[in-house]
Amino acid sequence: MKRVHLIARACALVSLFTILSPAGFRPPNTNLPPGRAHAQESSGIVHFPNRERSWDRIPAIMITAQENDPRIRLVHDAVEFWNKTFAELGAAFRLGPVAETSETLPAQFLATMSDAVLSRKPLPDPPETLRAMKGDLIVALSDGDFISFSTGFTKGGRVIVGIRSDRIPPLALPNVARNVIAHELGHAIGLGHNNDPTKLMCGRPAPCRPDKFRSNVEKYFPLTEVEKAYLLMIYPPTWTPSR
């Protein structure tokens, strides 16, 4: 019954979300022009219009990081968290196999990419190192100081997630890096932001910032009911990869 309720709720909410769909991603059906509306739960949580995407294939993941970076384990944990979430929702989609490379991306490139994503400027050309990397979803664990981000970077639908340094706050704070990585993967699978600081996907234009994830207990912040319904809408039990 819970799954039926989520599907019904998703159908009622579909026109409240907008998704850009470069090749490699599958958009839900929506006739709403970009930026027109917010979806709001009865609890008062606001879900902001998003520019995120849904996958039309099982994305292979490549982690690029220095050897022994402690965040590598957190990426594996976050992939497990999202795949468990999809299983509990009854969605057919899963994040794919995870590989690792010690070939890292320049911190300056990631900082420029972050600035472009936040300001909605044209993205910089990806370096050859990035273009040559295997994987559909690249998770770059950096020592750079920038705002973590997620964005598509090729016409073929590949996505890069950039994660800032964990040597300085806020990612140096307990439990923060774990949730920032899961948050950015949430964008990579199709979710936008909400305004509730107790939820995983809280973010701009709300004043939520990563330090809100601080906790002495390792845990993932939860999704909202709207987000669960939305995921089940874009990845229903009948979802199948197109390639």
C-alpha cells in the first residue's frame, strides 16, 4: 500500500518539477516551464524547481582520488545508501559498479566548474584527463576549496560530482563528508533541493549549508516523502535501461 501511495503522490506532483535532459538521461513527462513552481508538502517543506536529470542506463561510477583517501569508503557507502533506498521504494533503477583511479583532476578546474554550476555560467572545457576517464558518473574527491557540485559535462550524458577538501571545515566536521557525498549523488540521480535543514537534500536557495550535517553519530539525513515519490516516478518498477 505504501508503494501505491508513493506512485499516486508522484503522479500528483509531476507537473511541479522541471528536468533538463541531455543525451543519456530520461526526463519525466512535464509540461511546466522551467522555474514556475515549488512543490510543498503538508509539513511546509518546500521543494525547489530543479535542473537535474534521470538516467536511461545503469551508470558505472569512477572515483578519482589520491590513494587511501578516507572519502573513498564514503562514496561506496553512499552508493549502497542510494541503492538500498531504490530497493525500499520498489524502483527498478540502481547505481552501477564502482571503480577507482588515483589519477586526479586539477583542483583549479573543479573550482572553476563549481563556480560555473552555481552561477549558471558556461561550463569550462573538461581536461583530457576527465574526458579519457572511464565511467558514466565521475566522483572527484579533491583537496581544493570550492563548493561541492554535480553536473553533466558531455553531450553523451556523463556526469561529474566534485567534492571539496575534507581537511578543512565543513567537510572536516564529523558526519559532514558522508552526507555531502550522498547529497551530490542525489543530484546526480535526479533530485533538487528543499528547504528543510533536517533533510539530506536541503540546499540553495534555502540557507542550508553542509555544517548542518554535523553529528557525533554516523548517519544519513533522510529524504522527504515528496522526494521518495519523485524518485519512484522517474524510476518506476517498470524502468528498464535503454542501452
